[in-house]
Amino acid sequence: TAPGYAPSLRSRLPLVAFLLETIFILLFVFFVKIEHNGNAFLSTEFQDIHVMIFMGFGFLATFLLRYGFSGSGFNVLLAAMAIQWAVLMNGFLLPQRHHKREIHISMKSMIEAELCAASALVAMGAVHGKTNPVQYKFIFKISHILISSIMLLHVFGALFGVMVSWVLYREGIEPVHEKEKTDRKTGLFAMFGTLFLWMFWPSFNSAMVRDHKWERGLKLTVIYGTYLSLAVSVVMAMSVSMLTSAKGKMNMVHLQSSTLSGGVAIGVAMTAVHTPWIAMTIGFCASLLSALGFCYMKNHMLFAFECHDTCSVLNVHAVPGILGWFALLFLRLASDESTIAVQFAVYHICVLLITACMSLVMGTATGPTTLIHIWRPQQDRKCFDDQAFWEFPNLVVQK
Amino acid sequence: TAPGYAPSLRSRLPLVAFLLETIFILLFVFFVKIEHNGNAFLSTEFQDIHVMIFMGFGFLATFLLRYGFSGSGFNVLLAAMAIQWAVLMNGFLLPQRHHKREIHISMKSMIEAELCAASALVAMGAVHGKTNPVQYKFIFKISHILISSIMLLHVFGALFGVMVSWVLYREGIEPVHEKEKTDRKTGLFAMFGTLFLWMFWPSFNSAMVRDHKWERGLKLTVIYGTYLSLAVSVVMAMSVSMLTSAKGKMNMVHLQSSTLSGGVAIGVAMTAVHTPWIAMTIGFCASLLSALGFCYMKNHMLFAFECHDTCSVLNVHAVPGILGWFALLFLRLASDESTIAVQFAVYHICVLLITACMSLVMGTATGPTTLIHIWRPQQDRKCFDDQAFWEFPNLVVQK
Amino acid sequence: TAPGYAPSLRSRLPLVAFLLETIFILLFVFFVKIEHNGNAFLSTEFQDIHVMIFMGFGFLATFLLRYGFSGSGFNVLLAAMAIQWAVLMNGFLLPQRHHKREIHISMKSMIEAELCAASALVAMGAVHGKTNPVQYKFIFKISHILISSIMLLHVFGALFGVMVSWVLYREGIEPVHEKEKTDRKTGLFAMFGTLFLWMFWPSFNSAMVRDHKWERGLKLTVIYGTYLSLAVSVVMAMSVSMLTSAKGKMNMVHLQSSTLSGGVAIGVAMTAVHTPWIAMTIGFCASLLSALGFCYMKNHMLFAFECHDTCSVLNVHAVPGILGWFALLFLRLASDESTIAVQFAVYHICVLLITACMSLVMGTATGPTTLIHIWRPQQDRKCFDDQAFWEFPNLVVQK
């Protein structure tokens, strides 16, 4: 391949996609049935989460000036594969899903599949713009373990993605890549994706929450809590963004990331939050930490650890996720009886440690395998550039 | 009119609109009542389809660089008139809708009106950019026959539109019009419309499906089937688009069209699809055919048949629609008893033939009447150009 | 501060936001509880209105070429604060909401809070681009009285905003500010926000409507009425826009405003509208008045009264709102018995007069207080300009 062009994926991507789809369809032939006597009681939540995954994540990723087609296009491609893969994996790995060796599709299993896809998309955020779609697919297959809780989703996804990004760090990329830019219009497209995530986050958090007999209205409590936490997040994210800027101006990219941190934190802690003010306080702290992290930690990580985190998933998902984890631990310890509380604390700490270790190990292990030449990584100067992957036959040249 | 300007529609469009609205209101006075004891059980499906018609179709049509205002503006205008017209026509033409010479409005009749509007908008896709809104309105009034099934909607709409476009073929337009272009931003706007259609397609297909006693969960089966078929479609559309490109790059316009073909095909065949893998296979084949058709058939039609199909509705709606029709025929023949199967096959083939003939004849007949000078068609060089219809008083000139 | 830069808000906005959020959280600690035995029956309406407030109003305000970030960003900031404020104010001011000195959060109170936010955002529309976010917050706190009906929402919000804008009129701004422009792309973004408002307006109007025993199906009647009224509005807005243009071309900004007027008018009159044709006639008249007002009244107000109304809220909200008020009066008088009718008429006229007086007085009183130097208003030449408030570190310079 000439140095001017990115390596053609013509012989890679279609082959991989064709192969995977054939395997998926064959596996679906033998194992997957539709649950006929299911009811449609989760269908509005499903629709909301569907919009978040495909519209919200997709357009949030269009903030790069020259990477909008890839941002939204690859998001759809990966999420569509993720869902098929997650239906199969959730069925195979969780024994209680088997019904006489059959996987049954229901609204619940579809929502779980979308949450798995969300986790993979969070991981993708860290390497956004620096890998090609075949590498994406490979990373994503690995990252796609079972997501049984929202905490796991955010923390695992973010740490995994950051580790992969650390391994994939390219010497050739100067700290600030010339193509890693936004303009007025891409800022609005990204704002648009952010708002979709923001608006439907209450459904995202509450979808898997069931009302118990001994705890009525838990679902509604989660909805109101997420809603208020996100409202506080917005205000704090804008304030901190203005406060940390020398000229007293806000930064659209900070805003787009930190407004969502309240939803992440409350999503992890939600089962123990019963009053609105606790939800608002969690949202307050989460967006404060996230916005400060965005201002100071992102560049620090880049220079000190040589880890480039395109969408800053560490600040948007990992930090608020861990904050929410502490909030949950604290709230549970404050409310429960002593013996149960100790049991919960031990279990809870173990889950976080195992998640963190697994994500770090798997991320570090996945990185090198994506570097091998068979996946045809793009050159340094083709990073953050749509033209490596997309035809622009009718593009106005003089613009 | 000076050659530099498109003919002014000032004396045409307002008159036609004013007249039509007056007639509509008068007809509503005498014939239309609200069904007071209806319930709201279809309201979420209605809302989803409403979003698809006005947001999805509207923004899918903004992909042309200089035709974005017209794409979304005329879409809203036509769909808004289509719905009023369809409420009246469905009431007058279907005798079972009369209740003592009254047409009753219910969620069901509103959804049917939106589906009729969808059919008209599909037909519009073929002549998009080459006709003015008065012609649009005229074409649309003709095309607006009763849509009683989803198959009719796609196949009739697409064939009708293609025939009108064939009749309207302008010698003066060179095969590739200089203004028929996209850029990065309009590609994202169109992606945005595509995603809205894509995400809510399960509601579109399942809205008119009712659960029977003897076939429980049919509605849910349709939802899951459409969902999986669309997921496979996305993957295949991107792969084929990359495979058919010389440089191994994807084409955004292909992607935006072919991802939807799985939804079209499964929408026609859905009543006979009971397992996920059949739905996925139909989506697989539909997007394969549609993407290949987009690459090879669109230009072939332009040069060999002198038929210019702006939004490629033939490949997006007609081809997958007919594929779905074959799938339905095959699945029914395979499952039913012999006598019923033969009856079904005969009926089924007749429906397709009648639909195709009607659409071809009506399309060919509608074309010439739209050409007469009274409708003031725009000149060749004002095709695909917003400035024929929209004021840009504050437009930044130097851009 | 150098004359070239807008005054930095670094010491103002974060302080105000931090203070307000702390106060909000403290008040929530002592007064606000979640209503645990509430049910989720209004949750779809709530979600629709949520989308309208944050997505619809936000992107409708992006139509200015250089003010897109502020349009959507400040909208989210203000709406997020408005909701928290409205939950508290509605609870404190309405005695029937107190339950033993506690404010209970339910879907109903959340929807009311969103409607209050809508009223504030309507008022903001009049001063859009000419005030900074700290002034916005201040204006908004004042404007935020209790909204108990949709009529109040539109008429109060619009008149209040216009009065504030009249007081804030800057001599330095020439009648047509050089930065008050749109282009093709911002027109599409605004179209996008308009469509979200347009599509979900039926939910907006019907959310607070309850079915009575003596009037079955009132909610559905409102939904169908709003829907048809908006459909007629679209057609008439485009026609009038074309008719009033010298060259027979449509104006995107007229269209974006006047299409919504049908929803405003029917929203005020809806409880008395029982047949589709009345709804359509109201939509017809409202969009006619609104579009004519947009063409002639906006500039007249600017030159004769020195009142600059950026989003033309007078024509979009006040005029159709008052039209709807007359329709309601007329329909009630025509249907009710004489004694009740007179009582209703007196009450009805009083409500409008009180609303108008309060909005005018409060608007005039609010204006001067926002002008004091402590809020740091931007200079004339920084009006309608994002660069006063937003960092563009990575902005492509040569664009």
C-alpha cells in the first residue's frame, strides 16, 4: 500500500462480517427460540435504551471534525453485532437461561443485550479514532463478558478501554493530534447525542429494576433519583467547566461528558438511594469529580502514562462509577444491620476488585493482539480521519 | 420568467394549499367524528410511527448538499396533507368504516393514515429534487390509494415513484447532476433520519398486527424478528458496500439505504416468520440484494432506461419488498396444508401482480400530467437546489 | 476587561450555580419526599414532554449561525435549574400539595415542573442572544410563577419575555444585527428542534387532561385535535410564508415558528373542542395570524416600539394563545347555559387580564434589574455570538 493511503480493509471486514453473521445465524437456528408467552411490559424501556445505544452513543461519537461518519457508522455496526453476540453469550453462560438447551428471547434478554452493547461501546470510546473497524470488532468480542450489573457495565467498560488504549499508544501521534478537533456543527451533533443519552438515562437505570413486595415504588424512586441527579450534574458541569477555564469560558466537550456522570454514579448506587437529596448530592459530587478530572487528569494521563483516552471514558464512566460504588457501600452500611452489612461490604469490595482486575488484565492482554499486522491498523496520520474508511465521491472539494 | 430564476410558485402553492385545506375542513365538518369510547392502547406505536414519518423520512431526505431545506420542509408539508387526505379516503372507500355515514377517528385510523403517508413519501423519494411542491402534491394525491398491507405500501410506493420518475426524465440533466452531492454534515443529517427509521421500524411493522387466540405472541414475534433482521442488515450493508468499492471504502449513501432493507423485507413476510433465524436470514438476503442493487442497478437504470431514482427507492423498497413476498409465499407453502396453500399462493400472486400493474399504469399516467406548464416545473439547472423555493436572506454569502 | 473580549463570567456563574444548587439540595433535604405509592401511568407523557423541553426548545434555539452552542447549552442549563426550582415552588405555593409540611414528588409534579420550565424558556426566547447566562438565570427566577394552565404558560411567558426584551433594548444594536443570521446547516438543526416540538405536542397538551366520568375520551379528543390542528398549521404556515414573499419563496424561520402556533392555540381552547373540524379551523386561523404577524409585525415592533424579539415569541405564543382564548370563550358561551356562561366569561376575561397585567408589570420591573453591572452584560458586538461564552480551542480557524 502506498504511504498516502490507509490500508484497504476490503479483504478483511466483509470476510469477518460475513463469517460472523453466518455463525450467528447457524447458532440461532439451533439454540434460540422466541418466548411466545412473554408480555410486552418492558417495551417502552427497551425502546428508550435502543434509542440511547444507537442514537445517543452514535452521535456523541461524532464530535471529531473529520470522524463523524466513522463515529456514527461504526457505532451502529458494532452495536448491531454486539446485540446478536450478547443474546447468544448471555444464553450460553447463564445456566438459568437455558430451557432444555434453548435460549429464549424476551424483552428482558433484549435489554440485557443492549446493556452489554453499551459496555462494549464505552470501551470503544477510549480507542475511538485510533483503530479500524476490524480491530474494533476484535476488541469488542473480547470485552463482551457478561454484564450483570450497571456498575460492572461502566467500570469494566471504561477500565478495559483505557488499558487497550494504553497498549495501543502510538509513539508517532503527537500528544495533540492535528485532526482531533471539533467545530460548531460537530459540537451540535455531539450535543444532540449527549441529550439523547441524558434524556433517556432514567429508563436506562430503571429498566432492570423490579418492584419488590417489601419495597414498593423502587422503580419510580430510581427514575426520580436519576432525573434529579442528572439535572444537578448539568448545572455543576457547566459551572466547573467555566471555573477551570482561564478566560471564564465553557468547553462544549467537557459539558458533553460531565453532564452524564450524574447518571453513571446514581446508576451504581441507586438501589440504596431513597430520598431525592441523596440522589442530588451524588450527582453533584460525580459531576464535580468528572469535570475536574476532565480538565486536569486527561492531559496528565496522556503525558505521564502515555495513555490517550479519546472520549475520556475514565472520567465519564470509571470515576463516577467508583464514586457511586462508594456511595452504595456507605448507604448500605449506614442502613443495614451489622452482620448483613459486613457481609455486604465484603461481597461488594470483592466485586469491584475482581471487576477492576479482570478489566485491567483483559485490556492489557487484548491490546497486543489487535496490533498484529493481519488487522491492518491505519497509519498514524490517518487517525481520526474518515477518509481511511469512507468514500466521498460527491464531496464538494473546495470546502 | 428570467432564465436565471426558477418560476415563482407564489400564485400556485398558496392557492392549492388554501383550497385543499378548505375542502378538507368542510369534509371533516360533515363526515368525521372522534370515536369517544376508544382507548389509547395503540398510542405508543402511533407516536413511534409519527416520529418515523416526520423525523425519519424528513431527515433521510436531507442528504443532498443543496436540498436540505426542501427535503425536510416538503416532507412535513406532504405528510401533513397526506394524513388529512388519508383519513377521508380510508373512511370513504372502506365501507366497514362508515358508521351511519360517519367516519370515526381512532388510533387505528390515525396509524393507517400515517402508513398511507409513508407510501406517498416512498413514491416521492424517486422524484426527489426534480419536481416542485405543487407537482409533489399532485403526484401524491394520485398515489394515495388505499394501503391495506405493508407489502402494498413498499412495492406500490416504490414502483409508482420509479414510473413517475421515468416519465419525468429530463434530457437536459446530465447523468450525474452537478448539484446531486453530499458532504460530511448532510451525511450526518441523513444518518440521523436513517437511524430514526431504523430504530422505530419494529413499531412500524408491528402496529397493525393483532394477537389472535390461536397464535399468541404474534406481535412480540414480529418485534423481535424485525429487530434481528435490521441488526443483520446493518452488518451486511456495510460489508457489501466495502466489498464493491475499488478502494475498499464504505459509502454513506449505500449504508443509509441498505440498512433499512431488512425491515422492508421482514415487514412483508412477518406473519409467517416464527423463528429468529428465519428473520435474520431474510434480513441477510435483503440487505445483500439491496446493497448490490445500489452499486450496480442504480447506474444501469439511469443509462439503460433513462430513469433517475434519487433516493434509490427501487432498491430500498421494491426489491426487498418482493423478496419478502417470495419468503412469505415459500414459508406459507411449506407450513400449510395443500389445499389452503394453493389458494393462498394464487391469491398472493394475484395481489402482487395487481399491485405491480396498478403502480406501473398509474405511475405512467401520472407522469405526463405533472409535466404540463400550469404546475411550473423548475428548470434543469435548478434541480436539487433549495434556492428555487427558499429564501436565504441572512445566509452567509462567503460560505 | 479589554474591549475586544466579553466580560468573563468566571467569578459570577459558577458562584451563583454553586450557591443555588446548595440551597436546592438543602431545601430538598428538609421538604421533599418521593411519593412511594404513586404509579407510573403518566410516564410516557412525561418522557415526551422531557424530550420537548430539552431537545425541542434546545435545538429550536440553535438557528442563529454563531449562537448554536449557547442556544442548546444554556437551554439545558436553565431547564435543569427550572425543574428543581419548580418542584420547590409548586410545593410551597400550592397548599394542597403539602402533606404534613412535605412536598411529594410524583409524575404529576414532575410534569408540572417541566411545564413551568417551558414557560420560562418561552420568555427566554424573546431575549435570546442578548443576555448572558447569569442574567438568564435571574430573569428566569422572576418569571417562574405558578403555571396552572397552558394558556397562562404561553401568554404569560411570551408577554413577560417581550417586556424584558423591550426594557433591555440596546441603542447600540442596529435593527438587523450582523450576527443574527442563519445558514443551511443551522436551519436544519432548528428544523430538527421544531419537529421534536411539533411531533410531541399532542402529549404536551394532553398530559394534564384527565378523563371525567361525564366526559369520556376527553384525553383522546385533545390528542386528535392537537394533531389535526398542527397538520393544518404546517400547510398554512408554508403557504402564507410563500405568499408574503416577493419572489414566492418560503422562509425557513417563518416555517419553524408558525407551524407550532396551531398547537399553542388548540392547547388553550382544547377543553371546549369536541369535533375535529373546530380543531382544524383553530389551527388554520392560528397559523394564518402567526405567519402574517411574523412577516409584518416583527419588524414593525422593532422599529416602532424598539422591541427586539429574537425568537418572535409574541407571534408564536402570545397571539395564538390569545386566539385560543377567544375560541374557548366563544365555544363555551355557545354551548353552556346562560348563567354558567356569564360566570365563565367573567372569570375567563379576568384570568387573561390578570395574566397580561402581571406579565407586563413583572417584565418591565425585571428588565432594569438585569441591566445592573453586577451581572456583567456582554457588549453589543458580542451579542448573538458563542465566543463570549464558549471556548473553541480546537476550532478549525480557516473555516
